[in-house]
Amino acid sequence: MLRDTVIRSLGLIWRGEWTDGTAYIVNDLVEHNGSSYIAIQNHTASLATEPGVGASWNSVWNLFVEKGDPGSDGVFDACDQLILEMEMEFKTSHLCHYKEFTYNVQKQLTDIDIYTDSTANVRLFHKDLTYNVSKQLIQTVLIRISDSATLVSDFTYDGQKNLISTERSGYCSCP
């Protein structure tokens, strides 16, 4: 599976489901409540460090891939799984592939292209970033080139310019 290949190539260790009382080391990856987390500190798991839940979880874990919403029938389908894998591939691709960045006149990042190698022969991903007049990121559109799978994230801010919500949706041609 592509996920396992990417994880191994980055020197990460997939540990499966998070378990209380287990010793974890930096770069261990776990799954908990549908999301994946990467250990940023050696520790022995406890309820206080339960990923995404415990009072001090973010002192030892970083969110790696966030759980998506189930399909309209309440069940994750092949398309949901594809979008989750695509998000993980993009998040880790910056560590091992050539990339190009495009900026607008306001010096805001507007496009990211990620390629398989430094010669930029085969593009893996394209990501568009859109900003509002207040220079806040309001939308990202991530496209995996191989199958045109698309992940759209829309960001909403309050009157004080604080991020208040992120809505995500994915599109793909599922077999």
C-alpha cells in the first residue's frame, strides 16, 4: 500500500491503534478515533496524552491526518479513503520530492506543484490557495494528478479575523 511505502521512506513507524500504557518514541504514528498522530516526544501513553483528547496530548503528539466525515450513508466509502490517502501523501511529499512555489504580488503563496524528482518531469500534486481582501487564506484546492482526486478546504473567519471553521470536501472518480 502506498501509505506504508511513504511512511517507511520517511523513517516513520506505524504503530497502529493508540494504546494507553504503551511506550512511544519520536516519529511513531498511531491511529486514534479515525485520525492519525505522529509522536513528537518520547513518552509512555496515558489518558492525559491520549491523542486529540487528553489534557496535554499536543505536548507529545501532532495531528498527522485528520479524520474526514463519513459519506451521506454514514459509512466511509472508497472515495473517502482515497481522499484521506491523498491528504497524507501530500503532507509527506514535501519531505521527499521536488516542489515549485508561485507567489502573487502581495507575496502570498498561490500555487504549489510537487514532482517525483528534481527534473520536474512527472507532477504528483497541484495545490491552489485563495485569499480574501484581508489577506486571509479562504480556500485551498488540492489535486492529485494521477487520478484527478480533489480535496477542497474552505476557511471561515469571524469579525476579529479569527479562524472559526474549516469545511472540507473531496471529489474523485471511484472504481
